[in-house]
Amino acid sequence: MYEKDPVKIFVVEDDPSYSKFMQYVLSLNPDYEVVVFDNGTDCIKNLHQQPQIITLDYTLPDLPGEKVLKDIRDFDASINVIIVSAQEKIGTAVQLLKLGAFDYITKDEETKDRLLNSINNARSKVSLIKEIDTLKQEITGKYEFDNSIIGSSSEIKKVFQMLEKAVKTNITVSVTGETGTGKELVAKAIHYNSNRKKENFVAVNIAAIPTELIESELFGHEKGAFTGAATRRIGKFEESDGGSIFLDEIGEMDLNLQAKLLRVLQEKEVTRIGGNKIIKLNTRVIVATHRDLAEEVKQGKFREDLYYRLLGLPVKLPPLRNRGNDIIIIARHLLSEFTKENEMADISISPDAKSKLLKYSFPGNVRELKSIIELSAVMCNDNMIQEEDIIFASPNKEDNIITEELTLKEYTFKILLHFLKKYDNNVLRVADILDIGKSTIYRYIKEMEDENVL
């Protein structure tokens, strides 16, 4: 769809009769605002009026066509310049197109149709650029920290502090956290709040790509580089040049490929598979993993030199279960988004439903909460989510511990072990969650040791 504002077109033509002809033809369209100049100097002086399209006579009395074209391109390369000339020299046309002209039209009996068609194409390009710019602005707004990362807990405030530091430089950022905590969301927030926000953000999930294809996916390949390489392919690093590349699940990368990645990061250049050309890179690297890379290094599964190269600024995302009332804040946000997308009436969450959410451990983190909230919105009646509308369907057996016929004491041990493991043996936190004294927990721990349960 074309923009609603009129398209400003400069007509630069020194032949008075031809100038009137072009002005008449273009003015028939009410969407066109036409301004006429009979020389190149006046056109250049008035570029501040921000024309989207300029039709430029190649032979002007004051300046050569190449000079006028260059000055227009230097002022604003997004202006579409259509050369209109009596010359039919192919070499001249090719040279002007190389210099950035949008089109080259010769003056003959078909000029009118060709001109209108070329302007129509240029107008479509202008609309597309505006759409892209608008979309980029919307995306930038969407990924402002306060809009993209919801919550007010002390845990998430620590994340905000790290993100504020991350956007000030181009330091490599390593994001860690359990599956579903929002690592890609954080990576996008870093990119769209940095000075690279107008350039590409390219995300690559290493775990989702077959090992034999990752090198080609990241670094690209030339035609014929291997069986099946029918055409040249630009790699993700090239695609992200000037912007940011997000390497998700970096811990899944094969050791052999880790060495090649290390070289790319050190040299800031890449060579496509099957090629010799060295391509310089200016890419900001953000990586993420749910693994403990330091432990992976100890086990020989991850290169130590690459580990230190990627460590950069570490951002650790807390699991949802450790974020307290953020669970309700996020649930309300997700619920609002879901009702808007599906044109539903506003839905609220009852106190009992909130209590049920707060007691759940969310092994799938925010991703799981999203699924739970969307299902509850569909299941509820009277625009109020009740406790029975909250359905947990975790595949994690640890979160469904009542699956066996055990004694009360055995269940007590099982429950206690479950929470001690979940909260890293933090006795005070477990005591608070289970509403028992810490001395009781220590007593149970001693009993489990005596009975060889531990």
C-alpha cells in the first residue's frame, strides 16, 4: 500500500516544451507533487525539500549529468534518480546505473509510458523503505528493557543493571539460564538498545542445525564447494555484518567447529567454504547456553580458549521460580497480550489462581507460564481465571513426586530432597517455602543420612 503523503518529484529539464510535457503528465496523478527546475544547480540547492524521486536530464547547460547525480547521491542516497536522455549510448546508461541511478530512459515516443512505469516502481521502493523504517522503530520500541523484560524483583533488577552496561559497548555478551528464561529476548533487547539497532539482528540456534551443516550456515559457501552446493550462500556472520549475531545453545557446538569459530572471532574475518576471499566483519557477538560452560571445559567438551573469548560480559537469567511476584506480573502481561491478539474481553486472575501459580516451580520457566496462561484464558468462564483453570502439565517427573505408594515419612524425605536440590541446598529458603523450622530440616537430613537415603 502506498503512503498517504504526496510523493515529491523534482523534474530537472532545460528544454521548456519537454519540461511542460513531463510536468503535465506527472501532475495528472493527484498523489504527485511536482517541482520543475531548468538546471542542475537549482535542483541541488533545493534538495533540502526532500524529494523522493528526481527525473534528471542527462545534458544540462550548467553541470554534467554525472556531477548532478553524484551530488544528489551524496546528499541523500535514498532519493531515486531517473535519468531521462536523448542519448541512446549503452555505455553511458550502464555507467550511470553503476553510479546509483534508479533507471535510464531515452526520449522517444514511448517515454511517457516508460517514465510512468519507472516512477511507479520507484514509488513502490519508497513505500517499502518507509515500511521497513517504521517496522524497525516498532521493533526498537518493543525491545526497550521495560517493555521486553517484565518484572520488578531484585533478581531481574540485577539483569537490568547488566543490560545497561552491555548496550554501552560492543563487548561480547554471554547469557546463561535455564531453558525458557528468555535468553533470545535478552539478546534482542541488547541489540535494539545499542548503536547497532538499525542493522541486522541474526539469531542462530546451534542445537537445531545438523552438525554437518553448521559451518556452511555460519560462514557460507561458494557454488560447487560440496555436493548440493548449487549456488553461493551468504553465511550468518556476513548477514549480521554491522549488526549483531546471537549464537543460542553455543554449548552444543562440535569441538572441531569451535576452533573455526575461535579464529573468526579473533581475526574478525570469515572465508566461505570453497572460497579464498577474506571477508572482514564488524559483528557484535551474543551467545547463550543453559549449560555450565566452565564445567564443560573441565570435561573437555568445550575449548578453554573459546570459553574465555566468549565470556565477555556474563548475564545470568534467574529461573522464574526464584522471581517471586514477577510470576503474577508476567502472567498479567501475557494474558493481556493473548486477549488482544484474539480480540477477547479483558480477563482477570482470581486470588486463588494467583496463589496456585506462586506455589508452582515452573520447570519450563516463562515459556511454560505462557502456555499455562493461554490455556487458562480459553478454559475460564465469566472472564475470571479460577484455580481450577490453571492446569500444569510438566513432563518433569521431579515436579510430580506423588507417583508412588510410599509411607508418609518416605514422602517427607522425597519432598525435602526435591526442594533442597531445586534451591541449591538453601535450608533457609526451603524452610520458608515448606513453612517449617530449619532445625526440622536438619533433623530430617540427619535421619536420611542414618537411613542411607542421602
